Amino acid sequence: MFSVHEARINVKIRIITLLIMNIENLYSKILIESRNPDIFFNHIDDDLNNKLLIFLIFFSKIFNKIEKKDQIYQNLFDYIFNRIETDLRELGHGDMSVNKKMKIILTKFYSILVDFKNFKESTINFKHKILLKYFPNIQKIDEFSLLLDEYLSIDYK
């Protein structure tokens, strides 16, 4: 027989497992969406830096909707940046290189959070300024801006 204490522990374990599974699913979904071939074929170069920036922009939508004091925010943040760090190590980057790159990536992410928080409501000129800040060699900037507007308008329930 289970005691009440054991039952509570089992429930906590199940909740944590579901939370991790949901974070992994969300991560995978955003990763797939951020690899939209149209983005890299028509608008920006297909390189690691741009892939990472698009991924972070797409993820910023989720982060900007979650309150920072919410535990999900921290769990999601930790999961994403641990995955990025692991991926950099798997690409063969050394410890010092990974630490330096992670510092740059985190700085860019915080900048993206601010710049894309109200992107949909911004003027066209301001959107262009933001996009050129991250992608200096962008092509068809108006179409790309519309593509981001559409993506940032999608609500995940």
C-alpha cells in the first residue's frame, strides 16, 4: 500500500516528467518552425549564426508571454540554453569557446526579447531597423517582416 506521502511524491514526479516532455515538445516545434526553408532561401543566408538568431526570435514569442517569476520560464530557459551549449560542444567547440559563445548568445537573446516584444505593433521603419540590426544582408525585408508578423501573431494555447 502507498502512503499519502508516497502518492504525493509520485504525483510530483509525474508533473515534472510532463513539464519536461512539454518543454522538449515546444523546443522541437519551435526548432522545426525556425528552419522554414523560405526564410533562408528568400531572405537571409543559411548559416549557423542566422539559424540561431531565427530560433531565438521564434522562442522570444514564448518567453515574452510568460512571467519571469513563473517557474516554467526558468525551466524553459535552462532547457534551451543547455541544449544550445550541448549542441555547440557536439560541433567540436572547446570549453573556452563555448563559454564565450554562450555569453554572446545570451546577450543577443535578451536584446531579441526587448526588440521583438512589440514587433507586431511597431511601425514599418522601426521593424526594418530591428531586422537590419540582426540581419545586415537581408533580402526582401518587407516580405520577411510580414512573415515574422504572421508568426508572432500565432497564439499557442
